[in-house]
Amino acid sequence: MKTRLTEALGITCPVIQAPMAFAAGGALASAVSSADGLGMIGGAYGDAAWIGQQFDIAADARVGCGLITWKLAERPHLLDQVLARDPAALFLSFGNPAPFAPAIKEAGVPLICQVQTLRDARRALDCSADIIVAQGAEAGGHGDARGTFALVPEIADEIARQNSEALLCAAGGISDGRGLAAALMLGADGVVIGTRFWASNEALVHPRILNRAVAATGDDTIRTRVVDVVRGYDWPSRYNGRVLRNPFIQKWHGAEDALKLEAGVEAAKWAAAQEAGDLDVATAFAGEGIDLISSAAPAGELMADAQRCLAGAAA
Ligand SMILES: Cc1cc2nc3c(=O)[nH]c(=O)nc-3n(C[C@H](O)[C@H](O)[C@H](O)COP(=O)(O)O)c2cc1C
């Protein structure tokens, strides 16, 4: 299927794999790009050495890189290091892209801005973003409160009103061909998919966590700040993260101030559980679309499924 997104990025399937913190390394990104989508390294909080290693792993595959914008503002020099790797695109999310947009545009690298509100989208359009990603609250990982189904057409209309050439992707809750087709009907040129690729063979996810997570339903997920409090991450207050509920989250959700007081002990416990894959305490950042996923699969197979669904929908 051809869309404006496939033509702009030189891919044949209008799917961008989300730059997922700690989970999306070079192996996943290159698998998606090799299967004719756009793979992204999850540069997230900006560990320069790790990002460099992942570009090395991706080797000759054309992959992009995502960075968390409010964190990039604390270490802006990182942008030059990432641009030096000639990424296929730079994906900024969660914060103001304005200070970074000029350098990205000057480097000739497509700028992808993930947004959570219409106001965010207008700011991204002011920065001449090439691709706007409208992220709904169904999404796994961090985000805000708006739902995908109304946000996508609202931003599609805004792009049209402004006569902008910017492309639009939908993100949040898209885990199979039905979501993909629906996103295109809502006015998107393509989709950004996270959770479905998080549950892939190439993702950097503990197998014990993955095995338990794929048995969960969307009802088992919750948006919470608990994980940021326990990690000591200073996220702006409008954002929280969608994760799978577990005894640790149940204990501390709504009791974040008390958790801060216990932070030392609880952080050590949480880190050990993450290492061991103990999902009673460790965190699985997963979206509502987890219900549509019953097992891990190779990323290339997921892309082939997406191509088949789109061909069917087009027919
Ligand atoms: C495990 C995980 C980690 C994520 N980490 C990031 C991140 O570091 N930066 C970012 O922009 N988005 C991140 N996201 C959100 C994705 O960009 C995307 O919006 C989301 O995955 C789309 O919804 P879906 O999970 O329902 O497919 C993450 C999502 C997941 C599932």
C-alpha cells in the first residue's frame, strides 16, 4: 500500500516502530527497517554510549532514533552525537521541540514530533515538523490523557487548515491490522506501533516479563507515576506512563508521596526485580493493545502481517 508516508520515507509499509526506552535497540530497529517499515532506536533518556552501540548493531540498516525532549534539554550536546550517525529520522516526544528543530532540519534529517494534544500539534507545525505523531492515552509507555480516536482526525483537520505538508501518524492502541486500517480512515498517513513490537523476539525485554505480559488484557493496564517515582525520574507533571498492573503498582499507585519516603529501599527492590524478570514488582510498559497480542513474534513476521492486512483492507 502506498501512502504519503511510504513515499516520503521510501518504505512500502506505513509503519514506524516506536522508539521505546530500553526495549528498542538496533536489532529491533533493523528488523523493522529490513521488513520495509521504519525502525527506530529508543534513545530515550540519552545514554550516548548505549545509543552508539545500537547504531553499530543496526549496521547498514536505515534506522532512526528517538529522544525524550525534556531530557534532551538537560543535555543538548547529545543531539549532535545522534545526528552524526545520520539517522533516517529523529523522533522527539514529550516536551518543546523548538530548540532542537533547526539543527535537525539543517542536517536534512526528517523531524518526527510525537504530540498528545492539539496545542502540541500546533507547536510541532510551527517547528516545521515533517511528521506529526498523534499519540492517544491507550499507548504503552509515557503519554497524556487524550484518546487516539478523536485526537487523530482533529490533528488531521488542523494540518489541512494550515495547508501544511506535514504527514500524520496515529499512535496508541494499534496492535493489529484493524487498528492500522482505522488509523488510515481517521486521516493518518501511517502508524507508530510500540506495544506490538515490544512483544517481539528482537526487543530487549526479559523473557519472563514478556511471557506474563502477553497473557494480560487492556483492563490490566493503568496510567501511573509510580515507576518514575521509584526510578527518580523527574517527568513533567502532565505525563504519566501506561504499565501493567501488578502488586507493586497496586501498593503504590495513589501513594506516591509515601513511596518517595521509601525510595531507597523500594528502588533497590524494583531494580533487582527488573533484572530477574519478576513481574510482581518489575514494570512492563505496555498499552491497552496488549490484549490483541498472545505471543512474541519476529518483528519481520509482524510487518508481513501488517502488509497482508493492508492489502486486504485496500481490496
Ligand atoms: C515499552 C515502551 C517504551 C516507550 N518508550 C518511549 C520513549 O522512550 N520515547 C517515546 O517517544 N515514546 C515511547 N513510548 C511510546 C511510543 O512512542 C508510542 O507512542 C506507543 O508505544 C504507541 O502505542 P502502543 O504502545 O499502543 O503501540 C514507549 C512505549 C512503550 C510500549
